[in-house]
Amino acid sequence: MNLKGSLSLLLLHILSLGPSHGYGIAKEIKRISQGTLEFAEGTIYPTLHDLEKQGLIEAYDEEINGRTRRYYKLTSAGQAALNQERAEWQQFSLGVNRILGETV
């Protein structure tokens, strides 16, 4: 699996927890990873747009406190892609851990 492509896996997973906007997604990734992973919004938005073009997520606008925010939510195709990418990641990380001599 392409490590560079792991951002889409992370975004799909975060959106499987519920709809969110780009900044909220970035904060959640940082929080869950305990600061190990941190992505700027400028990195996240192009990937969100690609996922939307692929039909894996849907975007909608919502007004909160007088501000309009673009939210994203997972589609059923996105859930299927998440399941597939998660399985591929687990196989990839298992292989790397075996090479490094670590057990899972």
C-alpha cells in the first residue's frame, strides 16, 4: 500500500465516526493519534475533494453561529472503500512488523 495514500484511509475512518468539516477532521486525527499525526487543512482538502469526486464522501453546507461550513459525510461506497483500505493497511503493517521483527 502506498504510504502517501494513507491519508484517504484516515479521512474515511474519521468520517465513519460521523460528518465533519476539514478543520474538525484535522483536529480529530491529531487528537486520536496523540499528536503523532498532524495534517494541515491545505493537505486535507485536496484529498477530501478527490474522495468526493470518487463518490466516497458527500459534501454539504451547514450554517453554525452565522458561519457556513462545508461538512463531509461517508457514503455507502465510502464505507466499502474504507473496509477494503483498512484490510490492505492491516496486511501491509503486519508485513512491515514481521520484517522489523516485531509481533502484533
